[in-house]
Amino acid sequence: MIQVVTTSRAPEALGPYSQAIVSNGMVYTSGQIAIDPATNKFHDGTIEEQTRQVLTNLSAILESVGGSIEQTLKATVFLQDLKDFEAMNKVYAEFFPRHKPARSTVQVAGLPKGARVEIELVALA
């Protein structure tokens, strides 16, 4: 069984995809950028501000299916510039103070709306 996740506490999808999919007790989120769900507008701030908004959005998606960010198994972080790694990592650590999920971080040529960071998660539902 596949459950499509939609919550108003996270940004609407920008294209033909879902905020997340739940299947067999797992949640697979789509990549999130720093969009404020209240306005559905991109927050073009510092890497710290963008990372905080992204992880807040991801938390809301997981909570909407009865999960939490503490149930994250794997994170994939896409950075526009790896020079932002240390600043992103500091905010990321605030969201994972005890539990440290597996993670990959890569630099990419570009992200939607000129975002500096995009993150996707795989978590338990």
C-alpha cells in the first residue's frame, strides 16, 4: 500500500510529485527547499535560515504521518556550495542532538529557486 502525504504545514509541491510517500512503515520525503508553508514563498536567506526552514518543513511532513525527525534513518543534503557545509551542519545538529542518521552531502550545480540547500529524508512512519 502506498500513502501520498499532503500537509498544509509544509510547502505545496512545486511540480508533479508528493511531499512524501509512506509505504511499508517507511516515509520517503521529497527534497525540501526553504519555502515558507504559510506563504508558499521561497525564503532567500542565509544558509542557516534556509537549513532551519528546510528541516522545519521536513519535521512537519514526518509529524503529519505520526512520525518525527528523530525517526530519520537517512538524510541526503544537496548544497549549492560546499563552503556552506559547516554552517549548514551546525543547524542540522540542532535537529538531531542525540540521534545521528546516516547522511550524504553533495554539492550540486543548481537547486530550484536558487536555493542554497535542499534536503530529503527516509524515516520510519
